[in-house]
Amino acid sequence: MKTILLVSFLFGSILMIKEQSLLKTETMTYEKALAISKQNNKPIMLKLTANNCKFCLKMENEVLSDIGVKSLLDENFITVSFNVDKEALPLNLEKSITPTFVFVDKNEKITSKLPGSWSKKDFIELLNNRI
């Protein structure tokens, strides 16, 4: 009986965490990110992707889905995703190579851009240089 309760609790917890994670990524807009950035002095990372971008998929599957990378991003940045084929970009950004990661401070100043796909090790190093 204890085992069933424990398994039920763990399964329920996992579903809640997954749901919160989905809600977080679905509802984050640039405007919300900017407000959080100003309140917490935390930089924004804009993730620019495109339809049919194989390097975007590679980054998502091999790097951004990694628990260590996710943790580093969550702790140090406010991440906002944009599909450049479907959405207007903030800050007068122009559609360019995808993926591109644009770092913005609380004053809406672009501090750096990282175009292209990276290995997990390199991306973590690049993120750490922006903290």
C-alpha cells in the first residue's frame, strides 16, 4: 500500500512539474520577460529559431533539453523563444541565421549575440561568460 501511494505521489509530482514547465514556456513574452528582468536584474536570452531549421532542432534536442543547461538558463536568464518565420522580433532585430541567441539587459540593450548551433560544453561556457 505504501508503495502504491509513493508511486502515485511521484507520478503526480512529475506531471505537475511538467505542466508548470510547459506553462512557463508557453506564456513567456518579451514584455513579461522585460518586467521580470527589471524587477530581478536578470538578463534576457532571446532564442531565435525558424521553421525547418535543422540546427535549431539539433540545439533543442542535444543542448537545450539537457538538465544542466536548463538549470543554468533558469537560474541566470529569462528565456524567450521566437520563431522568426512567424513572429515579429523585438528591439528592431532583423531575421538572420538561426538559431541565434540574443542577450538583452534590463534596459533593453543588446549585450551580445551568439549565432549558430553549439555543443553542450561550448554553449555552457558561452553562457557562463555572460553571467
